[in-house]
Amino acid sequence: MRTLRVLLLVIPFLGAALSASGQTPSPPPALSLTSIGTQQPAAPAGPVRRLSVEEAVALALEQNLSIQVQRLDPQVQDLSVAQARAAWTPNVSTTFSMNQRTDQNTGFLSGGVGTEKIGTDRVSTDIGFNQLLPWRGGSFNLNWNSARRTTDSIFDDFNPSLSSFVTASYVQPLLRNASINTPRQQLLVSQRNREMSDIDLRQTVLTTVRNVRNAYWELSYAISSLEVNHLSLDLARQLLKDNRARVEIGTLAPLDIIAAEAEVAQREEAVIVAETAVEQAEDRLRALIFDPQMPMFWTTRLELTDRPSFQAKPIDIDRAVREALDKRTDLRQTKKTIEVSDINIRYFRNQIMPDVNLQMDYTVRGTGGTRLEPLRGLPTGPISRSVIARRGYGNILSDMFTNDFPIWTLSLQVGYPIGTSATEANLARARLQYQQSQIQLKNLELQVSQQVRDAGRQVNANLKRVDTTRSSRELAERRLDAEQKKFAAGMSSSFFIFQAQRDLAQARNAELRAILDYNRSLVDFETVQEAPVSGGGISIAPAGR
């Protein structure tokens, strides 16, 4: 009771002394989570870009370097598909040749009479058209040859002679290369790789959007945390000011000023650390959404317009697992890998079959030129043969198109390797890879289900954290208010005030972090249903090709 009477007598004089010195105890600044982070800290001069979270995502989709790189991959795969299709491109070839030949006259049977040499000149043109057909592995070849020949031989009834023929040939595999061959296998594989490049692009976009949203909220948290540290510093400075006033009137020991100054120094350090965290978070977001080639890339300051608000959202984990098993990009990639293995098995299984080909050839031809009278008897001197008729190139074409002199050929070719071939080893390896991919798919589905469930549990855990940290922050505010009242009444010390201020700052940061983590966990929960995420859970790498 005596101590209480002393306090009741001291308090009025303390208040009067503080009023006379112009220093009155100040309550802690009012603070709410909605006011935290509404103003960003001072930054070096530079352009300011106001930015919402959706605007940040839109900028990333347009300018992010990883997305720009990945967008080129489908174009590269399109060229691979076109290259595979080029196997069925028709090919046209032309040949023009001149041939001059001189043989020694070794007797009558050589065709020369009265000369030592026998000369032959030939000029020919050849036009060819060939194509590998895209169905059943067949191939087609068409060749048109025309020639003019002059000779010193007496045995030729046409001199000069004209000839022309057209040959059509078709080869049809019956076993090997019939259902699938190398060009079709390469085309199917390139088409699957093209589809996988779309999946890769989708995964890159989803991952980048997730990273942008998280980086945006991290910067927002860093700004809010800096504001909390500034407020905590203001509280320490105000208490230092009040302590100095109390020391002047003799109601407080000078040692308390040293403790208050030490506390101010510690909180100034915390502000410096928080400012550095803001700059680092801003750089991370800037690198995700801006093109490094833009002017003033590093000096553009980001002013966030969205704050991490808390709004509880119901989630359905079982439904999310079903969605993930159907849409996850890594699962779709693995399924495409299985399709490629299946194509290879079909191809190698076909390649171990006997090589049986049916070939059909059809030729039409015509001959013309200057026709000489028949040779009679055995010549013993120079021969002069009169011209009987002349048949021009038009007559030759008429012989060809009226099918006067056709040639048909039908052949069957069979080939089979003796012993174990390399194709059989390739088939065995393809089957093992197919079996391996099937097991990998099952394992991946299990991991995806676990990852989605973990992400859902993280959302629920962060939701509970928000409630508990909010209660903790409210209690810390009440405790600080009570300690300040006790200190004003002389019933507490600066140590307990500083402790209560630190606890309040930690509680505010904890609540901010819980709200941020809740928003991030919602982003991860939405992303994990379509693409693998890293950090805070299982990281699943996409299957190789």
C-alpha cells in the first residue's frame, strides 16, 4: 500500500514534468495490415512502373526470355516434321550425254569395209521421275530416253538411227517395309516430338506464371516487412526520446538511455537488411517480366498496386488429383515417350521380317531414222546403200503411244539375313525401353498424386497459420499497450517495452508471411495440377525423349 501511495503521488508530478519539458509519453503508432506496404520506401531516382499482378504476368508472357526460347522449339520441330515428309517428295532428273567411239577395223565382221577405223557417235537425253510413295512403302520410277546414233558400220539398217523408250517401274514391299518403313517411322517420331514441344512450351508458361506471381508477392511482403521495421524503429526512437526526458527530470536512470540507444541501433540495422531484401526481390521480379534490352532495365522502379489479401478459398484435393493425372505436362510427356517407344517396336518388329519385294516393269519403245536397203552378199569393197525410207521422231512417238512394241516384266525378290541381325537387338532394346517407360509412368503418377496432396495440405496449413498469427499479432499489440501504461506509471522498465515492441514486430511479420504463404500455396496448388513445381514439395523432372 505504501508503494501504491508513492506511485499515485509520483505520476502527477511526472506528467507535469514531461508536459513542462514538452515531452509526453506517446502511444505506439496505430498499425493495421491494410496500411502496411501501401507506400514503398524511398528509392534512387528512376522511372516508376505501376504494376498489378496480372500486368506482371502479361509482361512475362510477352518478354520473358525462357518463354521466348521455348517458343522457338515448336518451329524447330515443324522443320523436323517437314524434313521427314521430304522423303516422299518426287524427284526429277535429266541427263544429256554425247558419246564418240572409234574402233579398229579387224575384219569384215567388225562392220567396216575399206577403212581402218569404225566411228560411232551417239547423242542422248534422259528424263527421269521417281518417288517413294507414302502408303505401303511402294516406290515408282518413270524414265524417258531418246537417242540419235550415227556409225560407219555397214551392219546398221538405220543410219543415222533414232530411238526412244519409256520405262515405268513399280516396286511393292510385301513384308519388310510394307506396314512401316524408315521414312514413316521418322515422320511419326518427329510428329510426337512436335507434340512434346507444345507440352514443353505449356510447362514453361505455367512455371513462369507461377514464378512471376510468387515473385510479385515476395516483393510485396518485402515492402510490407520494411514498413514494419520502420514502424518498429519509430517506436524505439520515441521511447528513446521519452527516456531522455525522464532522465532530465530525474525519474529515470541514465543507463536506460544507453539501452534505448542500443535498441535503436539494432532496429536501424533491421531496416537496412529489409531495404536490401526489397531491392533483391525487385530484381528477381524485374528479371522475370522485362526484356533486358529495354532502356533503364535496372533503374526502373516497380510500384505494386496489388497487396496480398486474405480470402479463404475451399479446395477439393481429390478432384485436383484427378485433374493432375489428366493434365500434368510431365505425365503427358511420358505418355508421348511411350508412344515413341511403341512406334520403334513396330518398326523394328517389321524390319526383322524377310525382304520380299514385287517389282513390275513396263516399257514401250520406238525406232526410226534413215532406213537403208538391206545388205546382200559379202562386200569386197566400198559399199553404197540407197535410202529406202525416213522415219522421223514423230513416227517413233506414234510407235510408243500405240503400244506397238511393249515389254512386260514381273519379278519377285526375296532377301533374308543369315544369323542374328542388328535389328533384332534394336527390337529387344525398344521393348525394354517400352517396359521401362510404363513403370516410370506409374511411378510418376504416384509422385504427382503425392505432390498434389502435399500442395493441398499446405494450403490448409497456411490457412490455419493466418488465423493463429492474426491472434498473436492482436495479443502483441495489447501487451505493448499494457507495458507502455505500466511504464508510464513507473511499474515497468525499458527492457520490457523493448521486448514487447520486438514481439509486436515479429508478430506483424509473421502475419504478413502467413498471408503471403497462403497466397503462394494457392498459386502452387493451381499450378501443380498442370505442371511440376519446385520448392516446397516434390520436384518432378519431365521425362526424356
